[in-house]
Amino acid sequence: MSMGMLLDKAITVIRKDFLTGIRYRSAFLMTGVGIAAELAAFYYLSRAIGPSFRPQGMGYFPFLLVGTGFYTFLMMGINAFLSSVQEAQQSGTLEVLMTSRTSPSTLIFLNALSGFSRNAIRFTIYLIAGLFLLSRVSLGYANLAAGSVTFILSLLIAAALGIIAAAVQIGTHKGSAVMWLFGSVGWLMTGTMFPTSVLPKPLLWMAKLIPVTHCLDALRYSLLGGSSLSGVAREILILAGFSAVLLPAALWMFSYMLKRARLQGTLSFY
Amino acid sequence: MGGIVFESVSKMFRHRPALFNWIGNERSGASIALENVSLNAAPGRILVLLGPNGSGKTTTLKLISSILLPDSGRVLIGGADTKTDSVHARRQVGFAVANERSFFPRLSARENLDFFAALEDIPRAQRPKRIAEVLESVDLMDAADTLVMKFSSGMYQRLAIARALIKDPAILLFDEPTRSLDPASAMQFWELVRELPRQGKTVLLASHNFAEAANVGDSVAVLQHGKIVGRRDIRYDSAEQLRSFYFHVTGEVKVKEKEEFLLVAGA
């Protein structure tokens, strides 16, 4: 398939989701209210804790903001893969989509891309509103190159984890269990709301085995601490390693589960 | 040009009960959906699959569309094996799935078809014309810009046919296509189907409806308990002749006669 054709499909999928989204008229308003309430909760939490608490040398509110915002962005991205399969199974479109000329892996990628785009807009609004309106933090010294590399590698890892969740959904019809595991373990061990350094040693070691921990560290250092590419080289190398292993493994797992479901006749089971 | 060949195809569905099955007592074991079925649908012909519920008609269609893979035997679509070359097999097949929920409810008919057309590699510039053609062919042009959640069952059925036609496939599969259509719409659909072989397309149609089979079919294969129990050229058959043939090969006539006897006897 040519790049032009792939781009055309991506635009069509994003348009389809956009049209569906705007036709649920109240959803936009509720998303806005949800973001505002979440920001306010974290703002008052950081005020209650006080200015003396500076994890990783940063103010607690920006620390929370980048941690929770980016963590939610990654989790929603992972969930986009899972929900695209779940929704297609429940609505009956999965079998129709599987008979199209577009390969199943491309289809799931396109659906998730649309979900990622939506979440990226939400994350940007969340950051801008939190950093500029509530805490008046300047991003003047943020290192955008390091931030961008971290962002791209984080996307690849989230895509791999999302494909694994989608494969589990096809194989066991319970991909949501993977999301539940990522979600609950993530809040505890990735340093979303507090630095991982406060964890006991065994948990700290486990935290280092979770790629999202390194995603959050690298993004905080580059956006809030102004670290250059060489400053976050260790995190970036770790993230690159995770991507190189997880992506091919996830694609292999998805294709295996798909073939197994077609043999067992369980493709549309949920 | 796409023909369909089934070579000794078997398909079984295994029931794997969950943990603690003694609580819910879910069925275990396996169901045989198709057993050693050999079938040949020549290009440019209409083959009708007749059979009672659970006889294997939908499984046959799903195997052709490569949604399912056979446990044993081969399914060849225009020479492409669905197990080893499903990409080429899939390209040749259009499956009219009429499930109302298989469309995006908050998109119009035109927007739905645009989405599915993009997935079928139809270039953006050609899509509006192609969509207009297929909507016209199923008489949905007036509802092209209506959100499909406002459609009736019959309109969904016609939209499903439009979706199957949009990729211009060599093989078209229909699963009880006129189930939700009124008589006029059903006749219009039959006309549309009869036109397809003239364009070189192979049609496989699963149905319970003898009038439909006699109206559109060139040949019929009767399925019962996952096996083919009868085949026949039906180009010159009436619905009544087809009905007699069906009850003869399935043995269901005995049940029918018994029911009629009980009715007459006032039991």
C-alpha cells in the first residue's frame, strides 16, 4: 500500500471519528468541564502539600501536571487500540472490517491513530491550561528536541502496549484486564503523582522495568528541567530499547491471536 | 474471474467452559458446523445455499470471506487459498452483512460508504461517483445524507448490499438478504442480483426462501447438519418444484406431513 493511500485512510478514519464526536453534542462540553475539575483538584492538592515539597527539584503542581497529563495520554492511547477492537466486536463491524482490503494490523493502527490524535489535543489543552493559567510556569527553557524524541518513543511504546491489549481482547475477550493491570500498577509505580524514589527497593526495581516510568521522567526533565538530549540520553536509550523489543513482539502476538480466533470462530466474541 | 472451490472442508466449533463450570454448567465438547463439504461455484453463476437454521450456511459464507479458516480441507477463492493467501482471497469477496449495528449510527449512508470505500483502496477522487452508483442501484439515493441510526431494517439491508458492491468484488455473498425487505424491495433486489452474473460476478446466497432461490438461482446446494445433502440445477424450476426437492432430500417432508395430519385430525 502506498503512503498516499495510507494517508487517505488515516484522514478518512479521523474524519469518521470527528463527525461521530461532534454529533454527540454534549460530550465536548463535558470533556471541558472534566479537564477543568481535574486541574483544580491537582492545583489545590499541591497547595495543601505546600511549596517546600519539590520532587526531582520541580514545583509539585507542574510535576503533577506533566505526570498525570502524560500518563493519562499514554493510557488513553493504549486504550484506543483496545476499545477499537472491543467496539468493533460489540457493534458487529469487526467481521466486516476483516473482509476489507485493508489488513487487520493497519486497521487497528488507523483506529488508534485517531484516538491518539484526540488525546493529544486533550493533553495539549490540559498542559496549557494548567501551566499557563493556574501555575504561570514558563516553558521558555524547555528543551523541545529532547521532549519531542521522548514523546515519539513514548508513542511507540504505548502503541505496542495497545496492540498487546487488543491481542489479549481477541484471544481471551478480556483485554480490559490488561488495561486494569497497566492502570493500577501505573498509578502506583510509574511516578505519576509522587517520585518513585519514595518506593521501597523491590518496588523501585519493578518501577524501572515499566517503560512509562522512563517516559514520565524524560518528559519532566526535558520540559520542566530543560535537560538536553544528552541530559536524558539514558532514559531515551531505555525507551528505544523497550520500543525495539515491544513493537515486533506486539505485532507478532496480534497476528497470532487473530489467526487463532479465525480458526476457532471466536473473532466477534466479547 | 473468481470462482469458489471447497475441497473436503470441515469446520468444528469447540466449547470451552470457564472455570468453576459446575456453577453455571456451560456446554462442553464440540459442534460440527461443516463436515467434509466439497462445493464448486463457477464464475458468473448464482449458487443458492438452502438449509434449516444451524445447517452451516453462514459458516460456509464466513469461510469464503476468510472471517473463518477451515479446520481441514481447502477453500479456494479465484485460486487463492484462504488459509495461506487470505489477502488475495479477501480482495475478491464482498460480504453483505446486514446487521444494523455493523454501521456507524451517527454517520450518514454516504459517510458510512465513504469510510468503507477508503478501506477498500478506492481512491478519494473516485469515491463520490462510486458511492452514488451503488446507492442508486439499491434505491437509497434519497436517503444518502440521512444518519443511518434513523434507517428502517429494510434500509439497513439495502445499505449492506451497497457496501458489499462498493469494492466491485468478483464474488458476492448474501446471507438471507431479503429477510427484512417488503415484497417490492425484495423483487427489486432479485433484479439487482440477476444482473450481477452478466457482469461476470459469482453470487452465493444463503436463504430459507424458495421463491427467492427459484427467482435468482442457477443452482442450489442443500445443507443439513453441516453436510451437503442435495444439489440441483434450478434455472427452470418453480418455487414449488424446489420446495418438493428440498423436502425430499432433507427428509423434512415427513415432519411436515405429520404436522399437517395433526392439524387435520384436530390434535
